[in-house]
Amino acid sequence: MTISRADVAHLGRLARLELTDDELDHYSTQLDVILQAVARISEVAADDIPPTSHPVPMENVFRPDVVVPGVDRDEVFAAAPAHEDDRFRVPRILDEE
Amino acid sequence: MSTTHDTMPFDQALASFEPVLGLEVHVELGTNSKMFCGCSTVFGASPNTQVCPVCLGLPGSMPVVNAMAIESTIRIGLALNCTIASWCRFARKNYFYPDMPKDYQISQYDEPLCSNGYLDVTVPTDDGPTVVRVEIERVHMEEDTGKLLHAGGATGRIHGADHSLVDYNRAGIPLVEIVTKTIEGTGALAPAVAKAYVAELRDLMRALDVSDVRMEEGSMRCDVNLSLNRPGDGWGTRSETKNVNSLRSVERAVHSEIERQAALLTSGGRVVQETRHFHEDTGRSTSGRSKEQAEDYRYFPEPDLVPVAPSDAWIEELRATLPELPSAKRDRLKGEWGINDFELQTIVNAGALDLVEATIAAGVDSAAARKWWTGELQRTANDRGVELADLGVTPQQVREVEALIASGALNDKLARQVFEGLVAQEGTVAQIVSSRGLAVVSDDGALLAAIDDALAAQPDVADKIRDGKVQAAGAIVGAVMKATRGQADAAKVRALLLERLGVSE
């Protein structure tokens, strides 16, 4: 195993996902298969091959500092689960601040 | 959550411990559009009216870097004597909190755009100003977060709140984070060094014209990292105090954290590595969440953006745009105006340097320009709780008022009323002089009539003057000034009075 149940539980907590014991087993096994597959790439990649962070070798793609109109608030709120006082309404987040 | 702590008096704390400081300053850049999309950045707009698919994190939207933000950051790095990276990437900082709708913030991690610089700051001490070099670890780019309101609770804070309301207008505004290396060896000066550093940084941003750096509006924010150690020991555990939103608070936050940690360590406790929140009203901080470990942010190179690789030619082009920096400017003006360190400090503290310079450039004598800006006008700004520059009085108007004083049409007392009118937006200098009826009474007939009235009212004083007690004239001159509501030239009244009584000096 390259990823432990404890690791998966920790990732679950960071993503605010509540995982049952069965789910922890299930995802640990699945993620382990994925990680092993990815690890095989390291076997063929020599030290002089840097990890790829972007598939296309490009640099310095910029836009000019010009304001373009955004989207209408009502349109945005129509797609949101809840809103109040012109703001998005979200559940309170515990254990923060 | 604990809200109160025992503290140890500052001097006593410094006798046992050495403070180690680290400052992280966030500056919102003054670009027209956001960091990765074309939404407007104007402050104070109605909530969620400056948003689009990119800054709302909608699926399929793609960020594109604002060129101006890169230029501003490179200029900041150059002004801070940093090395500019020839190649660097953005990184995703993953965390779960609704202030970023993407569930991550685009930032920079191990490849900041600028690194290894310094800023020399002048710190006032009892023995006069001393220069402290603050080393800069890094200057990196990121995007600002949205603003949360915690609704339903009595205090507006999250504890007791039912739900939160989010405004994403600020989400995606370009943010530059400037991080110092650890600042050691400052001892009791630590609070003053922290304040002077942030003030110098603010002046630098203003000179570079990259941000409006209004701490009260949050366009410049400071986090204070502080730990204490006993001399000879290794570093202690640090706390990070957020929400420090004025220069005075920077100083107070360092001061109070030294007192808190010293009490804790002396009583056998230990400092917890945590985020603390500073409260303007009490000048104290309270405990917040325990800090997440960097690995919990699961940083990785941002796949939606390509690397930034500024060429040497571009960097040199930007270097050529650097203005005279604030420290060089202060040294120059100190020499030009022939003032000492303390006088300079008074002007700087009043935020009057540029205003005095512009007023002198408009043709006003240096002493008069300094007198108005650091005297009457600064008092008025303080009373109104605004920055001097935002008072509504311009260097040109000070010149107009000074010209009227020079011609004898106004005296200092009347001039103060003109400034009062300008602050109240009553019109131009000429309009205020006219509408308020402010003019020195120079008509000899009117002055003589007032002098006669004053002499008749105080015959004993009149006799004394006739007997040669010229110093008694002050009482009559005062009465005439009062009768003319200050609109007379006191020296002229005195001359007329003595002439009237046939007395010479």
C-alpha cells in the first residue's frame, strides 16, 4: 500500500467529506491502484526529465489590463443554490476562523 | 476559545526574552481589471456585480494573467532590491472555504516572481532616527479572496452564526504578498520597527503608483508573525496575528503579543502555533484556528496557466520606470528645505511630504508650506479622521491663500477660516473670501473708529499709553481685533493707535 487509510481519512477531512469505515477501505484500495499506476512513470522517467506541469511548452501568455463586462447578478444567482442580500448564501463553516 | 490572557509588562518581557519578527504584507494592486479575468476592481460596488465565470470558478472557465499585474509586481521587486525570477509558475493552494469559489486560490509557492531583497526603514527612537535593514524573503503574486459576512449571530463573527453570505467582487483582485525574512535583534524597538517597515512599504507602493494602499479599505493588510526566545536559545514557537489593519495596530499587535507570550512562557506554558485575530478596539488578539500545515494546502503547479518568464530586456525596461524612491526623496528634501531629522519626521508622520513639496513647487515659501500642512491642516484632518491628502485642500489653494496673506488681504486667522471653508467645500478660495466676508480691514477710517471706541471703553488704559506705557497698547489692539472679528492687521492697528495718541515707540 502506498496510501494508508489514515491518509485517506485526512484528505477526506481537508475536503470536508464524511467517510464511513467501508468507504475508507474502498477509496484506499482504489487510490492505491491509481498511485501505483502513476508510480510506474517514475520508473521510465530519468532524473533529467522534469515533471510536466503543462502539456504545451508556452510562456508569457498575458491579457491587457482592460475591463470587460462580467455576468449579470440575477443570472448568476439563478444558478446558485441560495442567495440573500445580493450575496451567495452558504452553510456556516465550522472549525474555521 | 480564550479571549483574555495574562500579560507581562513590556519592559519586563524584554528583560527576559528576545522577540523574533516576521511580517507578511498583502497589497492589492491598483489594476483596472482582476488578476485572471476582465472584471472591474472598483472598491465599494454593489455585491457580486463584478464577477464572471472565471472569478466565480465556474467549470470550463480559464484564467489568463493580467500583464499589468506582472509588471507591477516586477517593479515592486526591483524597488525592494529583489532578484527577479527568469522563469516561474503559479500554483494552486487548495483549501475548503467559501471565500474562494474554486476551492483553491491561485498563488505562487516555491517559485516566487521576486526574492531576496531588502528595505531600509527609518525607525524613530528616543535618541533620534535609526536605520534598520529589513530583509525581504519573497514577493509573490496571488489573487484576493471574496468577502464573507457571518449572518444570524449577534457579533458578525462565525461563532453563533447560522450561515454565511459571500460577495465575490474582491475575489480575483491581484494581490502581492511581500514576506520578510526573520527580523531579529530589534529588542524593545520591535513594535516600532514593524510599524516603520509597513509605513515605508506603503510609501513605496504609493511612489510606484501600483496600489492605493488604503489600510482602512483593506487594500494593504499585514500579518504579524512573532516568537520569543531566551537569549542563547533557539527560536520559540511563533503565532501569526491577522486582521492588523492600521499602522498603529501593527505597533500595538507586536507590543501586546510580546506581553502575552512572555507571560505564557514565564508561567511554564507554551506558545501554540496558531492564527490569532487582532481587535482594533481592545488592542489585543484572540485565538483563531490552529494553522494548517503547508502540506495540507496540497500546492501543485497551476495547470491552467503557463509559466511567467520575464526577459532581461523587459526587466530593464521596467527598472527604468522606477521613480525616485521615498527614502531618497526624503533625504533630498531634507537637504533642500534645510530641516533636521525631527522636523522631517513631523512632516512624514503627518503624511505631508508630497503635499509640502507640491506647495513649494507652486511657489510658496518652504516654512509657510510646512506650517500650514503640519499645523492647521493636519489638525483638521486628525479631527475629521481622514488622511491629509484626502482633506480636500490642494497645494494650489495653499498658494492662493499665501498670496492673499502676502498682499495683506488676509491674515493668518482669516486664512484659517478660508481653509475651513475649503474643507467644507464651500467653493474656491476667492468665493470663500467673498461669501464669508473675509478681508483684512485696511480702511483707516473704519480702524480709527474702532480704535476710538476701544479707547472710550477703557479710558484708564488710554491714559497709561499717553503716559508712555506703550506695552499697555496690547489691550486696545486686542479690543480692535475683536471688534473687527480678526479682520484687521494688528501691526497696523497698533501704529494707528500710537499715532492717534501722539505716542512714539
